[in-house]
Amino acid sequence: MPWIQSYQVEQDIILTKALVQIYSDPHLKDAFAFRGGTSLQKIFFSSPTRYSEDIDLVQVRTEPIGESIDALRRLMDSWLGKPGVDFKTARCTLKYKFLSKEAPQRQMRLKIEINTGEHFNVLGLKKSNFEMQSSWYSGKCEILTNDKKMVDCFLEYMKHGNITVSRAEFESNLHKKLNDRVFMEDIKPLLKPDAPDFNIAEQGELVKTRTLSLLPGDPWKGEPKNK
């Protein structure tokens, strides 16, 4: 695993084991769909480039979440310890904290966040083969994921939540982020050492022309000019 620090390798192994266990469980494998940035890295990219500490799940069916949380904790608590549990409207988060095995030991975490309010998808769910082979743990499973066309699904998602956002708002927000030094640099520690260099400003322009241009509304007119 091509991460910069040895503790990141350990973290990645722990996260991967958690996924295999979740989607090998008879109840959980159909209760939750795996989504978000970690799912892109683990399922869709042949060579992951971004380090992650989080697993994002969404409850597939409209039903009480208690049985699924109990099943999840029976699996995870046995080797990660007791988590912090946070219930909010349409969301449940489990936060596991533990020490790394390698010296010097450091505090590590695994966050499992479950969206319990969005029991819908646009293009259906897809099962993807997933396997882990290491001297510490080995296993394989089929992971339930969302297989979607980005803009169409995003608009349907916003409609479902009764939220509107314009093309101009998105483009303005992207412009601000690309001019924020902290935003531009905070990804570097999470990338593998041999990740190809790329020009973030150029990639931002690519997102603007190829993706944001498909959103409804007029384009952003830029910062107001000083008189």
C-alpha cells in the first residue's frame, strides 16, 4: 500500500478489513450501500491515490436502524473496542479510536458514517467484487454501491432534498477554493508518494468546463470589478 507513513498503511488495512467484514455479514451486506470518496478509491480506481479514515454508508431500506447498528457493532467492537456513537437527524456515526501497532504509537481512528434518511437512488445499486489479502487478514465480499451519472444524479438528489443551487453559485465557490492556499495544499499529505503531479488550477478549469457547465442557470460573471 503506497502511503507516505507506516501508520497510514496500518489504517488502510484496518479500513479494508472493516469493509470486508461488513459486506460478508448476511444482514449488513444488503442493509447498507457504500458511497463517497473512499468508495471511489476502493472500488472504482485500479490504483488508489488518496488516503482515507472514513467509511460512508447509506441505509438502503426505510426501516428502523437499531438492528443494523447492533450487527455492525458486534463485528467492529470485537477488535476495535467501544466507539463513540452520535445519532442525529437522518445520520448515525460510529467513531472508533485506537493506537497504532508500530512505534512510536499514535492515536488513530476509523469513522463509519451512516446516512439513514436517503432511501433512494437514481440508477440502481451495483454489487462490486472486493478482496483483501494480507498476512494479517484475508477475505472477500461483494460490496453494494451506487453506479451513477454524476450531474443527472446530483440534480435528482437536490430535488429530493428540495434544495436548489445554480451553476453560478458552484462556479463562484470553485473560484474561491482555487484561490485558497490552505485548500490547495491540504490534499498533499493524503496522496501516495508517487501520485502524478498535476496542476490543480488546470483541473479546476476542467471541472468548470466539462461538469459545472451542465448545471442549470447562467455562468458566473466573476468577481465584481472595483470602480
